Amino acid sequence: GAIMKPAEYWRKRSDWSKYLLKTGKVVASSFIHVAPSAQAEYSPYSFVVVAVEGENLECMGTPGEKLEKGDRVRFVLRRVAASTPAEPIPYGLKVEKVL
């Protein structure tokens, strides 16, 4: 099975444009009910491993959407953490279910 590494997800931000709006398939999923403070306003959410273009990528799901293995998803640009008005708004890739 796929091993999920949330810290690695945050370090791979530079490849966003390569995956934005592409679709893939969920190969592993965890549903996060209680998140770290920076992501608390987005919980509950799924943290998933997505197979896309021959790679496995780790990504947050959109808030409240429970993703499961086998779901077809699309990469979208969304806020990924809370920020104060003085800080830049942290955007990043998330996935949403494609119906």
C-alpha cells in the first residue's frame, strides 16, 4: 500500500502548475477529524495519495468531502492553511471528487 507522509506534501509545492486541473485516482485515504491548528478550519478533510500521470502524490481533499480508494479526483488550487491578515494567504493543491 501507499505510505502517506504529510510533511513531504508541504515540501513539494513547486510542482503545482504541472498538476493543476489534472485528474487522478485515489489509491489511499485517511479522513482527518482533528487537524493541526493551521488546518483546523478545513477539518474534517481527507488526506489522500493520488495516482496521476504515473506518479503517486499526497494531497489534502476539499473540506468536508470524504474521499475513498478508487475515487476519481481533480487537482484544484485552494487555501491550505489559516493565516493572519498580515500574512500571505497560503494556497496550494487540493483534490476534489469528480462525479
